[in-house]
Amino acid sequence: MDSKTAFACLAALAVSCGGPAPPGSPAEKPNFVVLLADDLGWTDLGCYGSDLYETPHIDRLAADGARFTHGYAACTVCSPTRAAILTGMYPGRTHVTDFITGGVRPKAKLRIPDWTMQLDHRHTSLAEALRAAGYRTAHVGKWHLMPRNEPDAMMDFMPEKHGFEINIGGNEWGAPGSYFHPYSNARRKVGPLPAGGADGDYLTDRLTDEALKVLEGFGDEPFFLYFAYYAVHTPLQAKPQDIARFEPKAQEDGRHRNATYAAMIAGLDRSVGRLRSKLEEMGAAERTVIVFTGDNGGLDRKGPDGRMGHPTENHPLRAGKGSAYEGGVRTPAIYYWPGVTRAGSVSAEPVISADIYPTVLDIAGVAGTPEHNANVDGVSLAPLLRDGSAPLGREALYWHYPHYHSGGATPHSAVRAGDWRLVEFYEDDRAELYNLKNDIGEERDLAAEMPEKTKELRRKLRAWRAAVGAQEPTPNPDYDPRAE
């Protein structure tokens, strides 16, 4: 009997005996809905200060729950963050360190490490842990945690192989071919999807329709719904009536000015409202914990690659998706635990994607496998959600991206400890130091002025990399500076 099978048996026994799982009938167990928006910037919601985007349903969720102003994605790109949510582990530990399949820079100064392009089965996923404890589990939307160019291996890493009994819309692709039916182009498609649909159907609406059916099917059984939206990732496409609503409101001098992107966010917001209405209709709202966050920073229109079409603005943060700076990793983070979180509470405590795993299991009263839990990097936010002043006892947050990205990133690692953020760049062994309390835009590099603080944080960062076994880039023998 392997460790996961043994864990499933023990968890099932614990539930039947009233062990770690909450006591009482299945209907009394807390349900969980984790909502993950794709490429949503830190200021892209009304409750986070947008001057164009309208998000009344998400704003209501924040008003009912706890909003974190220092919420972070585990990586500046998507697949690593998704792995962190499902395992509680940093990308540096799982070795899922780039979007799958990443970029290729054969003549760059550094050669990237041999990283992992799937969610390995050696990890116990959040869905596996909850399913073993009697929960129904469903994945809806984007998966992007499986090999893309290995047909024989791909099916072994689908959501169904990681504890989800239902998978709607999740495959190897990180973006839809189109947001309109049949949601495909010559290269990319969304699937699997139940039969049906017609021209003009919009992907966010269709996935929400399917998610509502899933919830209906679960009934009074305890459930975990992981809804990973494709929105608001490119291609920039929205329902014409939504675009028309925002076009007169978009101002050239506004921070946010893209009407199509605003319309995509409106579709996302409408989905959140429909989900909450369904939970209320089912009588499940008061026992359903909801988490809403993003997988990385927004596509900042001032991106260093100079491409047109970057739709949003992360100001006052520096840069955006695919960068080494705050704009690449800071995201909205909202937690709603009915009857527990203080309505409308706002916390400046730094939290990160990897915290979702231990938080959900803590609230559910479910334990993961001992060998997996020993390596979980996230911390449970349950004490903080119960008492907004409860300290988490965490010294620092860490990032590791040993890759190149068109958004501007070169191989780097970063640490945030208190108000301090240090980024260490591999190409020239350079460090930049910022005080986020005084300089949220990371405009003033203090590394030269504060050599002792710089050394302290570099030591901390390097010790963390060694502890988690983070893979590092190496000199590239094929380096050609003319190809830069």
C-alpha cells in the first residue's frame, strides 16, 4: 500500500470516527470555493482602487470577509502559483518554476535548470487531501499543470489524476484560443467541456454555468470547488454589450483605460455573484469558505517588451507579470469565512498563494500526509481570520524564478522580510534592496546605502534556497551577447 492510499484509508477512518474532520452530519462540514483569476492586477478591482473597472460582487465579498492589501502570488507567472495553491509549497521546492512550457533563450547568458513541467504525483494535492476526508471535489477552468508536448504522458497529469472527481475545461493550455464558442483556434482549445453551446456564448459565462451545475449535483455533501478562470488572460475579448458599457467611461488620462479589459473583469465579477447566489439558493452560503485571489500580477501596459495590447496599469507598483518586481507578484487576496471573519476587515499582513493549502485543511480539520506536511511552506491563516491581530509568526516570503521572460524578468530570487524586499539577480550577482513601507513603487534601490541589510537578506535568501532545494541557472556555454 503506497503512502497516498494509506493516507486515504486513515483519513476516511478519522472522518467516520469523528476525528480530525469537523463533527456532525456532512452538511455541517465547511465547504470550500477557491476562485483564481488569471493575470489580474493588484489594483484591478473596485475594492483595490480601480478608477474604471467595476466589481460590485467581488467588492461585496471583500465587505463580507477579509481583504489583504499585501497579497502575493507564489510566482510572477501562472503554473508555479497553481502548483503552490494545490500543494502549499513554494515553486523553488516543487521545481515548477515557470509557466508550462516556458520560454526558450538558447543564447542567453545563463542556462535555465532542468525544471518540472507538471504537478508531480509525489505531492498530495489539496483535492486529494479533502477527497480522502469525504469531500466532493471539482476543478473548473484553467489547469496548465501538465506536459504539453508529450501525448503519452499528458493524461497522467490531468486534474482527475490529482484528486478532482470532476474536471471541466482544464487541459494543457494556459489560455483559450477564443473566449467565444467553441473557445478554440488552430492552436489552442478549452476542454473537456460537456456538449452544447452556440456561437456567441462567452467562456466565462459557460464555465460558470457548468460550475453551478456541479454545485447543484453536490447538494448537501461537503465540497471543494476550485474555479480557475481563464479570464482575464489574453486574448482580450469580451461581450460586445459589456465593451459598449465601458467605452464612454474609459478616459485617456485614467490609470485604467481599456474598455475591453474592463468588460472582461465585469464578466469575472458577474460570475462571482452568480456563484454566491447559487450557494444562498442551496442553503450552503453560511457554511462555505470562499477564497479569491490571482495567479500573478497584471499585464502592465508599460511592459519592457514594448508590445501594444498590455491592458492594465499596476501603479503604484513597479512593472507587472513576468517581472522581478512587486507588480509581477502582488495580487488581490480575499478570504470569507462565514461567521468567523470580521466583515470588512482589512489586513496588511503579507500572505501568499501557498497559504491556501494549510488554511483550507486547518478550517476543514483535515490533515495531509505526514511526509507532505513536513514540506508545506505556506502557513494557515485561520488564526488571523479568527482574530485580525493574531501574529502568523512568519519571518519572510520567498520567490524563485530561474528563467527569462518577455515581461522583463531575468533569472532571479527575491525575499520580503518585514518592510524590506531584496531581489538577487543571477546574471551579474547583483542585489537590489527596497523599503516597501516608504517606497511601494521600488524606485529607490538602497543596496549601496545599506550594505549590512543587503548582506543579511542575501544570506537569508540563499539559506532558504538551499533548504528547499531550489534549482539554479548555470553559465551557458552557448552564450552569444549579440543575440540579446
